[in-house]
Amino acid sequence: MPFQIRSMGIYMVVDTNVGLILMWDKKTSIFIKLSPGFKGHVCGLCGNYDSNGNNDFTTRSQSVVENVLEFGNSWKVSSTCPNANRTKDPCTANPYRSSWAQKQCSIITSEVFARCHSQVEPNEYYQACVNDACACDTGGDCECFCTAVAAYAQACNELDICISWRTPSICPLFCDYYNPQGECEWHYKPCGAPCMKTCSNPSGKCLHELRGLEGNYAYLILLIKR
């Protein structure tokens, strides 16, 4: 299908003309967006997009189950693939990481995100963060933690709640690295900017208008006009 690739902050965005958008942070997170026309017309591991989270665990045979293994196994691409028969708790498998993961991920349930708590339930994101932080024990441990927190921040951003949560000691993004010597063109924006006219997108038009995504943005347009 026809598609367009563009960069928005720290994300690579793939736009299609059928109402499907992929957003990848070039690390461990990918977001899938569908246009409202797909509501109730999709199925699989990402749910059925009917705004009811209670029936997302619907198997290939259209049964709603509670067991994650039964749900996951039903969507195997090939029947010759063996069933998964157990799930591992990453913090039990790597107990030495458990306390660190809980401490780091507590930023999600802290005052930092207080404005968002009533709109986006934080506990599920917190638990996902702990699981990811415990599981990443072969390098890139902070990356897993950072992308998990960024996922909650993005969910808040989707509801117009902009949280500036990064600090020099917590998942920093150093925009100064990209600035030419003696100049200050690049700036970090926690909730990004919409579709912009850039060197890679000279028309300034995008297939879909997305809410701004966090990352480093250059203010080159003003310099060119001047």
C-alpha cells in the first residue's frame, strides 16, 4: 500500500493512505494507530478496537477468555508452532533487578504525573514498566525503563496533558548535541510539534495530522525566512 515515512521528534512515523499509522521510537516501543473507520472491524493480539477493554482477549474462534496463554496461542500464524505453556515473571527470574525496577518506575505513580492519573490509569503502565525493567538484564536496561515511562507520557499527551518528566538524570535527551557550535537551533519539546515543513518534508504536508510527539526539534524555518 502507498506509504510515507517521516520523522517526528524521537519517532519514525509511517503513514499509509488506508488509515493505518505506525510510530516507532527506534528502540523498544511501537504504536499502532487506526482511523475510526476500523472500529469493531479488526481482531488479533491488539484487540478489536471497540472501545471496550474487557473483551480484548478474544480468541481466533471469537471466544472471550481470561488466560493470556490461551488467548495468545489461538492467534498463532501456523498450527505447527508449539503452544506457549507458561509465562515467566521477569522480576522473579531476575530478583536482583526487582527493587531497582520498582524504584525507577515509581515515577509513573508519583507527583510528576499527578495531573494525568485521573485520566490515564497509571498502575498498568507502572507494572508494565517494572516487568520491562526487570527483563532487560543483558544491556540496555535503562532504555527499557525509559521507553516504558515514555509510553505513559505519550498516553497522557494524547489527552492534551503534557508532562515534562525527563531530567538530566532520568532518561535525558541532549538536544545540545545536535546544535552547531555557537548556535542553538535544536530544542527539546516534551509534547512535540505537529506536521512541519522540513528538509525531508518540504511541502509541510502529511497524510495524517498527528498530535505532537516528544523529541528534538530544529527551528530552521525561521532562520531560512530571515
